[in-house]
Amino acid sequence: MPTTLIDALITKVQSYDRTMESSWLRGVYDLADTAHVGQRRASGEDYIEHPVAVARILADMEMDRQTIAAAILHDVVEDTIITNEEVATRFGPEIAQLVEGVTKLTHIPYQSKEDAQVENLRKMFMAMAKDIRVIIIKLADRLHNMRTLGSLPEAKQRAIARETVEIYAPIAHRLGIWKIKWDLEDLCLRYLEPEIYREISDRVAKKRGEREVAVEGVVDLLRSQFGKVAITAEVTGRPKHFYSIYTKLKKGRDFSTIYDLTAVRVIVDSVKDCYGSLGIVHSIWKPIPGRFKDYIAMPKPNMYQSLHTTVVGPGGDPLEIQIRTLEMHRTSEYGIAAHWRYKEGGKNDAFEHKLTWLRSLLEWQNDMRDSRAFMETLKLDLFENQVFIFSPKGDVYPLPAAATPLDFAYQVHSDVGNHCVGTKVNGKIVPLDYQLKNGDICEILVNKSSRPSLDWLSIVRTSGAKHKIKQWFRKDRKDENVVLGQEMLERELVREHMRADLARGEVIEKIAKRMNYAGVPDLFAAIGFGDASAMTVLGKLKDEAKTNNLVDITTVQRAPVRRVIRNSSGIRIAGVDDVLVRLSKCCSPVPGDPIMGYVTIGKGVSVHRADCPNVAYMSATPERILQASWAGTEASTHAVDVEVEAIDRAGLLQDVMGVCAEYKTSASSVTARVKRDTALISLTLQIANVEHLHKVLSKLRTLRDVRNVYRVTKREARASG
């Protein structure tokens, strides 16, 4: 790369950071240049031109020297022999951490390209939540990649453009970096909808010529009027970017009705002058009702501030005028990048407040271990429009459009949400699923003895609220979810004729770690709660079995088998003839449960679920343990003990029995008791198979005021033997 480009970069950085020594930044460049020597991009240019171009984009935003250095080095760890430790040794841990945050995960095996892509995005967002400069570097990197996308195959162009418009452009929007957002969106439109892009480009070129003549007259008139009242203002025309026009056309707008192809921007010295300028604008042209927005008094969550008004301009056409200060204008162009705390020095509470949604990513990822679910949740948050809701004390809370009072309650505090019993909006009691409107005053009624309901997950709109509700139930029902999750996975293994013990041991531990869970119990709990899919884990176990050439014991005979019998219980026992078989009462297995047999003294073979607590006692005499399996579909049912724990209320038992009737489940025993305000209902249900059982349990959990539903397992003395 010509030396003049690094010289130009040094000159640019020193124009706003005079303390930076040119030799230091040149040393950063020399390391990157040497590391990338011989590498070329798809366009044929030397690879080093890309990181320096990214650094130049960041220098135009006046980012700090550490960010500029990290941009130059952002591909050396990923694409060369340079290690992150070497970067830290040469230029310090701060720059090394930024480089690490941008570096893709290239050394971890994934089952598919999609899994790898999602996990890389997740890693980037986690690093971004810790240091906002990571995403600013990544946005600049993506912008330059989009500018040079023409040299790649069409399929890859579209894939990169799709990811950009779905992830990176919305991130730029949330951070208020409008300049990058607009450039990214226009470039994406060019590759995703090339014919529409060309059509808009041609029509705008023709129509904008007519409009610019009128806008020039507006600009001259405003400059003259501002001068008369001693308001110093910079007045310019602002062309509308193509993607914005495209979104309006998608909504059914006719091109002839889009008048704001060119708007007018007014930049003044103070907030006072903003409102003074607005008065002059409205004295010249009549404002259009409903088209005035005061983002100075009520800034957007991404810190954007400006006055927007649309007036009936020359010729009777609507004309949009934006009025702001120079500082507001810089924020509108570069958003958070214009206010990073590293530039301002020390901790900045206002800056930290603006990053609340980013900080919450660290909290969500502690429980949302599935990367695909994490990214889907993130996309929802990125694309939501905002409404502003007031607390009774006057505090303002930004929420997604169509958010509910429950979203507001959890935004205020987790405890407020968990103990919410009702809500008032503008002084009137409203239901919890009421859709909040911009400017509503929301008051939450709480009761410390109240608890969340699973039904709330279908009411709330924000990922933060969903996360906190799930977090409460994960903690409250973790033991039950662990058991249920293991049962679900083992059932899928049996159905696929795989070893049930693959759900235990080193193999499942590897899967849990790969899926970002702290351990196997956390993975089982996620399956039981519904955060992870048993089928997904089964697929990964299959891949692991193929990779490691694991032998399926269901296809191997460990000992000579004289005959496999089928008896009245519908169970096959391997290796014995005509033996009495009975289902143990301690764990009440039903068809579909993984099972095992245990030779008792004088009582034949006792059949237990594979996860029965009594298995620990049986292990002391392994010679008495036999392989067992279900013989097939049986018309008979099996007794299963179930406990329902709920807040006592009228009609509770009737609702429980209604579920039994709905699933054609008879109850041979029902006992109900109340302790304080808690009702405990014990049922012995006649269950056909494990699928039948899970349907009944799942339905019972959805009943109002039900806190817990679980299958009862008892300890039997001496393991039924």
C-alpha cells in the first residue's frame, strides 16, 4: 500500500488528537502491513488497504487512537500468525481486547456454517456490551466491505447484504450513527433489489432537479430572515437516501406523493435559537398539523435530538425542515460514537444510561444460552419502534410500540414486575395486556405475596421482560425442569434407537459446553422449560456419535439371550423366561420412559425408570440389573402419582379435573389439602404413555394460580428387593 495513505490517516487523527505521536500509529501500521504481506482481497488490491480504509472511516468520526489502532489490526489475529498476546505485548491490553472483540471464532468446530455465523454474532454482541467501541469498529468494517462488495459472487453479495440490513443497519440506528446506517441501507438495497434501486435512482435524479431549485429559494429566504433577528445559522438542503424512499414505496405510497426527496436542515448555536428559528419558519409557511416533533425536549433512546416540522412550502408542496444545534447535529450523524466516555474522560452517567439496552445483553446471555434464540430476540429489539411512557413521578421510560404495562413494570424493576397485581394508565385501571400509547402515565399496583404467571410470556413484548419472567420460573422450578428435560431427551434417544446413557457422561457434557451451558443440569433445565429443543440436542448427539464412532448398544448383544418374552405388563425382559414382571410404585414408569429391570427376592422383576432414585441402591448388585424395553402399544393404562401446587381459590379443583376430562384421563385417587393460602392436590392418574403424561402436566401448568406441577417419585426400602 502506498505510504501516502498511512500518512493521510496520521494527519487526520492528529487534526483532533494532537498528542498522538505519528511514530506510534506508524508502528501499528507496520505490524499489520508485515502480517498481511502477500494477502489480497477478492478485488485484487493489497489486503492492508482494507483495515486502513476502516481506520479512516473511524478517523472521520474522530474516534480515539486506541480504536484507530484496533481497526488497523482487526484482522491480524484472525487471518495471520500474529496472536492476541503479541498485540497486547506490543500495544497494550486495551487494544488487544478491542481486536479480540472483533475477531471471529475460527478455531471452534461447529456443525454448520449457520451455527458458526450466529455464534460469531453473539460473541461480537457480548464484547460490544462490555466496550461499545467493538461495534463501532465492526460497523466501519462492514461499511467498507459493502462498498467493495462488487468483486464477490452474486450469491455471497446477497447473503452479506441480507445480514447487513437485518443486523448491522439496525444496530447503527439504535446507536444513532445515522451516517453509517443510511450508507449501509442504500448499499444493501443496491444488491438485494438492484432493479428497484436503479428505478429509484433514475426517478430521484429527474424529480430532485426540479425540487432543488425550490429548495435553494427556501434556503436563501431562511438565511435572510435569520440574519434579521441575529440568529447565526447554517442552512442547507439534505437529500433523502434511497432506502427510506424504498420503505415508503413498500407501504403503498406512490412516488409522486413523496415530497421530501430533499429536506432543509438548519444548524444553530443554542437550544434557544432552535425554538427561535422554528417560530420564524412557522411565520413564513403554514405548518401541517400533526407533522411537528420535538426531539429536543423528548430525545430518542439513541440520543438523537432535533426539531422536525413539515410546512406547506413554495408551490403548495410539503417541505420538511429540521432544526438543531451543532452538537446535536454531530450526535445525529455519529450517535454514541460522538459521546463515548473514553473521549470525555472518566465515567459519564448520561452515556451509561444510553447504553442500558446494551448492558442488558450481558444479563440475558447468562440464561439465554441458545445462540439462535439470542439472535432472534435481539432482532426483535433492534427493529421495534419506540413509545415513551411516564411513571407517576414523571420519569420517562422508552418501550417498544405495543408494549404492555407488564413490560413497563419489568423495565422499572424486576421485583415490581414479579409482584405486579394490576395497573393504572392515566388514572384508570386497565388489563395487563393493554397496549401502551405514547405519553401514557403508567402506575403499577404490587403485592409482595403475588408471583408471576407463565401466561405473562404471551402478554409482554420486550425481551427483557420475557427474560425476567423465565428467570423467575427457571429458579423456582429448576429441579423439576432438570428431571423433565432429561426425560424428554432420553425419550427421543429411545425413539431413535440410540443409547439412553448418551444423555449422561462425557458426550452430553461436550454438547452442553458447546451450547454455552454451564453444565448438563442447566441444559436439561433448558429443555424442560422449553428454552432448548430436545430434538436439537438429539441431532448434536447423533453428530457426536458419528464423529467419535460411538457404538449403539441397542444393536449389540452383551450376553447370550435364550428368549425374549412378552408378558401381561407389556414389557420385554432380556435373558429370562416366564418371569413375573411388575411396575415399581416408586417411580411409576409408563410406556415411553427409559426403563430397566431389577431381580427382586421372591417378587419377580421390578421395572423402574432409568432415572429412578432407587437406581443408586441397585448399582450395589449389578448382576441383578436386566435390560428392559416396552413391548409395544398397549391398551392398558398405568398409575402415575402427580402433585399440583397452587394458590388456593374457588374452582381450582374443578379446573384440575377439567384438564383430566379434556385428555380423557381418569383419576383413581384425588386428595386436596390447604396450608395457609397454598393448595396441594395429589392425584393418581391412569396414563397411557409418557406423551400422554407430558400433555396432561403441561396443560395443568397453564391453569391460573398454579405454581408447580410435578410427577411424584418415592424412595422404596432396599430398592423393591
